[in-house]
Amino acid sequence: MTLVFQAFFPGRAHRDPYTGLPQEPKGAPARLVLKALPLPLTAIRQLSLRFLIDGDGVALADPGGCSIAGASDASCFLLYPPCESNGPLGCPANGVGVRLEPSLQQAVATGKVVQGEALGFPFVLSVADHSALMNLGERIGLSGGERIK
């Protein structure tokens, strides 16, 4: 199972005139998203996402409360693989995503012991995971408590 933290910035990315590669965005992101995705050939036990941060529990996604990906402003959404049947309703969901508050991203990054359950599998964040999340927070301007637009 993989946890993917994403920051989405408004507008189109400015490109470097020499390489054509996108430049680092300026300002705060429009939204943060956390996705729980299974590894290939993994049978998902349940579509859930929960954190236990230094003993405090936070339930982010439960199967009954999530909408289909792409629903407007949904705080929890189900992810579907590409399939050949009649759209996403004909395929089983293969992941879950949630809109993430900046305060929760910071709590996950700075928590001493962060564990939880995603897609029915338990996890514990390592020191390297914490370091990567702190780096993400600094790169998107959340380390100083800046709020998302």
C-alpha cells in the first residue's frame, strides 16, 4: 500500500525558457490531497483511511461516506481503475482519497509516532517518511503555519 501526498496549485505552471520544464510554483497550494493506493495484485480489505498520531485517532475515510472521484468539493472520494465496463460504477474501487487540512499534514509530519490503517492494512510511518513530509511542508509553504487559499 502506498500513501501519496499531493499539493495542487492554481493556474498553469510557468516553464523554464531554456529547458521547457515546469518551474516551482509560487504561493500556497489551492488544496492538499492524500491518496491510499494498493500495490499491484493486492486485494483490498476495505476502503478506509485512519491515522493514530501520538495516541490521537483521526478517521479520514470510511467506505460509506465517500463519493465517486471527481465529485465537486468532496472531502473523501473513491478511486477507480480504468476499465472497459460501463464507467466507474461497473468497476470496483481500488483506492481512496481525501482532502487534507494543512494542520493535519503538519501533525502527521511532526508527530512522534504516526500509525494507522489504509485500505484495511496497518502502517507505521518511518523517520524517512517524517522527513519527506517535513520537506513537502517546507516546499509548499506550510512550515510557517500558512493556510491554503
